Amino acid sequence: MTVPFIGPEAEAALDWIALTEAIAAGHRRPPAELDDTFLYRGADTMLSRAAWIDGLGALVKTAMVFPGNGARGLPAVGGAVSLFSDTDGRLEAMLDFHMVTKWKTAGDSLLGARRLARPNSRRILLVGAGTVARSLRQAYAAAFPDARFSVWSRTEANARAFCSELEADLAPDLEQAMTEADIIACATMATDPVIRGNWLRPGQHIDLIGAYRPDMREVDDEALGRARIFVDSRATTLDHIGELKMPLAAGVITRDDIIADHSQPDRMVRNSETEITLFKNGGGGHLDLMTARYILQAISD
């Protein structure tokens, strides 16, 4: 039996709001079994994420990170996604690595914003102008169709290129742009915070995507202290990502300050128009599985 390969052409059948509903539904199932493995050869890395959710099946997503590929004219990150049947374990499909990552990452943040941001949010600031910011521009527009977008990047040329490709305003000054935003989505490679707590104002929603290593942070301690904190998954964020791992270790926040994750939708809510909500998108193989299953279902309908 030939196993289908699902590539970027499948995106025409996908919908951001439907994906968030699929992720929410996936979290109503039994908790995922998860495991990550890392293999290294010098500067090169092989990361495999495995997830199994009763009723959704199993998935293995392997990323190959070759930092030297830029000199060869090749992408630094590639990989493959394998989706397996929950009924009999057979390989159901191979999916494009970059497509699954794109929809999983932005869909995760969008679900957080649909639950936590003010529904009448009209100004969305994207901090960072890379690939993730482009997918966030698409995703957020689906839930906030009347919003105006602005983009800030440490490299202003990148922000200008973003604005020329997508409908967005250039934000030359980050502090000023933050004071005007209702939603701030940060997707950078920062190891030192770029978002300052004293720049925040009441009612904002902060979406943090970029930090993924123990030495990476996008917001400072003051921002954490001013906000109500939520995560996509406690298991994949608190002890693994510097955004929370470092302030937890320093006693700046405690585990009790993490109010809820996606498995607790009744607690993942905004309580007032004036509170600041902060959502940490940490990813995880369970989200890749929910996304891959949604993609397969969407193209089958």
C-alpha cells in the first residue's frame, strides 16, 4: 500500500479557526504520551519528537538542524513527519515538515489569543519579522479580521521587507509600538528580554513564541510580575524553556503563578478588560499530532 505524502498544496483546504477547534478538542482526550530524543554530530542536531494520544494515533516528527547549510544554499532546518493509525499502528501519511510546524506553531498561539485576548483587539504588534511572524500574520487575521498589524525587528530591513510583502505597518520604535498594541506577539531568537514590563499597559495580551532553549527569554521579570501567566503545556515549558525556567529558579515567580494550560480551558480565561494576559507557546509533539490529524481530516472531507 502506498503511503500518501501531504505537501504544502494541502494548505488550500486548511482553516485557522478550524485548527484551533481541533487543538482544543485534542486536549479533551486523554493526556499525550510524549518523548523527545536528541542526537548530535558537532554543530548538527537531530531532534525527534514522539507523541501518542488515545483516539488520535501516534506521530514522530524528526528535525535535522544543519547550521552550515546556509553556505551550501540549503535550508538550515529540514525533517519529516510520520502519522500512525491509532487503530492498528499502520503508517497513514507522511506530511511536509515545514507545513506541520507552521500550522502547529501559529495555531497554538491563536488558540491562546482566542481564549485570552480581548475580542475587540484592533492593533496587533509582531515582534520579529521572520517565518513565524508571517504565519502569525495569517493566523491572527482569521480571528481578528478588523485588526491592523505592525512589525518591529532588530533588523529594520527585515521589517521593511515584511511590510512590502504583507499588509502591515513598520514600527521603528518598539516601546512606542507596544504602548499602542492590544496584542503583542513575539517571535524572536532573543536570549535577553526584548519586551519590558514597564512598557505594558492594562488590557494587553502577550504571546511569546520564540524562546525554546533554557537560555532564551523574550520578556523580563517585571512583565511576568504584571501579567496573569498561561502556557500551552506545563510539561513542555516550565522546566525546559528559559522564559519560565529561569524566573522560577530565581524565585521571581512560582509554579502556582502559572494559572492554566490548554488542558484546562475553564481556567484559561480573561477575567477583566484591564488585566494583562501572557501566553507562552512552548510547542510539543502532542500539538504536532493534533495538527497533523486535523490536516489529514481536512483534505479528506
